[in-house]
Amino acid sequence: MANGTRDFVIANRVSGKVHGGLSRVRLSLTFRIALHYCVQLMRSFIPVALILSVLLCVFISYPVSREIRRMIPEAAGESQSVIETGYLTAIPTETIPEKDFFPRLGQQFSVFFSKLFSSEEFSFYYTSPQNSLWLIRLNIHDLLIFWAMLMLGVILCDVFRMIYFFRHDQRLNRRVLAPIRDIASMAETLSESNLSNRINIAGTKNELKDLAVVINRMLDRIERSYNSQKQFVSDASHELRTPISVIRGYTDMLKRWGKDDPEVLEEGISAISQETEGMKDLVESLLFLARHDKKTLMMEISEFDPGELISEVQKEETMVHAEYRFIAEQLESMHVKADRNMMKQVLRILCDNAVKYSAPGTAVTLSCKKEADRMCCLSVMDEGQGISQEDLPKIFDRFYRSDKARKSESGGHGLGLSIARIIVIAHNGKIRVRSKPGVGTVFSVLLPAEP
């Protein structure tokens, strides 16, 4: 009993090693395709053989029946002797066949095949138009030889195609699998300094071409995202470098003269406080954009009247920017479902943007009105310097500022409109802008209104 158990354990170990070794064998894709093709050929042999056999029986039955009708005498008084041809023998008989001789279709086929494998003849009865009964014997030896040669020919053709496919697998490598090699070689060359390489799709067709096109599009998106992130980090570093340099400069000045000069102390503290506030706003904007990029931006949706929000923002901006005239008009009553604080942030961004690029004493008009398709339109219109046609497509890009804005002292960081656009799109809304240099700019926020 112990010896039997030990032999069983040893056999299991040997079997595991064999299967493990086979599983670790790495076959090339070309060989696997060729092997799959050969397996399919072998699997298709049986249905092909059946189809050819049925066709052979169908095509032979017609000349056999025609030969039988030709060889049987038409007149009743003619010779009733045995008639023989090359593969048919007709014997006149008076014996009425038993009823069991004409069974159902399935049993006829069983009798037929049993006759095939037990003898070289197949017998059946034939009744002539003159009601004479004949026993027909069909010599199927030659037919079996022909059928065997036909099957042998099919097998030889399949074997030849298998051998040919295995011997010419390199042609498959060159013509069909070339894009896969291009993908592998191209992936080896990709790095952070070289994201512009693409798969060459010239000469490729069908699914492999579609695969190459999809991968190229994916690489385009990755390159745009990487370049955007790289530009974002560069711009953020540049924006943070300036206030840090200012704070450091005033700190050095305070160390030297701030202890003894009250004016220098006051100027330094005021400048440091202002730059710190600007850095705080910049960091908050960067955190907002980072949460948006990571898809972690949270919103508290509630239903409110946007006209009341416009009036609230108009009062607050009037107190903050007393040198400008903030006007609220066309405050139509309606309701929207949105994050109220975020929509208030959007209006503040648009108002601050209007103040930055408008002269003191000009008017900033806020409105709330209904538009077609049940949309609520929140507008902020200023009488400022306007935006040129070249700058309009870029104003929502991160850290983008026009040349005039960069020269002005209140140019900002170039993130406000980007944040406003992100908030509006997150609410399934739209933001549009109309501007004319020297006349002013109108920003409009479209949100779905509740019935």
C-alpha cells in the first residue's frame, strides 16, 4: 500500500513538471497562427468529407436511375432475361418483396451502409411502368474506390497546405504582422523627451490598421496631456517665483532699514501682505484645477433663483470696487439647479475680469434672463478695452494673458476664466463671449433652467 502511494506521488510530480515546462514554452505569434490554421483544417475535414459524400451520391443517383430505365424493356412481351451492364445487373423476379423490405428513410440508410461494408453490391427493387418487378444489383466497388480516392485527395490537399503554411511563415511575418513589430519597436523608443513617434500605417490593412490608428490617437492624447501638464507646472512655477522674489526683497529691506524707518516698515509689511494674498489666491486656484483634473471636484447642488444671486454679487462688488458702477438689470424670476457657491465664484471671476480691463468710473452690467430651449442666461457686460480676435480663442486657456494684460499691473494669473469655464461645463452649461476692442466685452453663462 505504501509503495502504491509513493508511486502515485512520484507520477504526480513528473506530470506537474511536464505540464509546467510546456506552459513556460513561449511560442511565436506566427507559429501559433499557423498551428491554429492547421487545426481548423483538420476540424473542417469531417464536414467537407460529408458534403462531398452527399454530393457524390446525388450526382451518381441520376445516371444510375437513367441507366436502369434505359436497360429495362419497355414492352411487356419483350425478353425477361437477366440484363447486365458494367456496374448494374437487372434480374426479373415474380417474388413480391416483403413489406419490411421498404422500411422508413432512416432504416433504408442503415441497410444501405450495412450492405456497403458487408459486400460489394447493393440490391433494391424496381417496378417498371408495365408493373414488372426487377431486382437491381449495383456494383459499388468502383464507387467506393472513387470515394476513397476523393477523400485521400482532400487529405493530401490539407496536408500540403499545412506544410506550405508552416514553411512560408516568414511571409506572414512580413505582410501581416509587420505593424505589431512596429508597435513594439516604437514603444521601445518612447520617453518623456520623445513622445512624437507614431506607428507607420502605410501598407497595413483591416484590423491591424485600425489598431495602429487607435494607438496613434492614444499617443496624441497622451502627448497633449503631458505637454499641457508640463506647461502647467512651468507656468505655475513662473507665477510663484515672482511673489516669492518680491517677498524676499522686502524681507531683506526690512532687515536693513525697517527697524529704524517706520515708512519702510509700513511699506514692506503692506507689500508682503499683498503678495501673500496673491499667492494664496494662486494656490487655491491651482488646487481647484488639480481637483478637477483628478475628477475629485465636489459640488453641492441646490435649487435657487439666479436673479437673487445676481443682486447679491452686484452689492458685494459695489462695496469692493467703489470706483466702478455695478448695475443689475433684467432680473427675470426663474430657478436653476446648481452649486450656488460655485456659480457665485463664476460671477465674481467675470466681474473681477471686467474691473481689471476697464477704466474707473465705467459701468459693469449684470443681467439674468430666459433664452430659448429653457436656458437661463447670466451676463456680465463691461465697457473696457475689449479682446482682440486673435486672443478670443485662447482666453480660457490656463495661464493665458494677452500682451496688454501682461503689461498691466493688475494682469492676474490667467486662471480665472479657466476656472469659470470648468465650473460652467460641470453644470452642463455653456459660456460664451462677445467682444469688440475699444467698446467692451460681454460674458454669458447658459444654464439649464428648471420648469
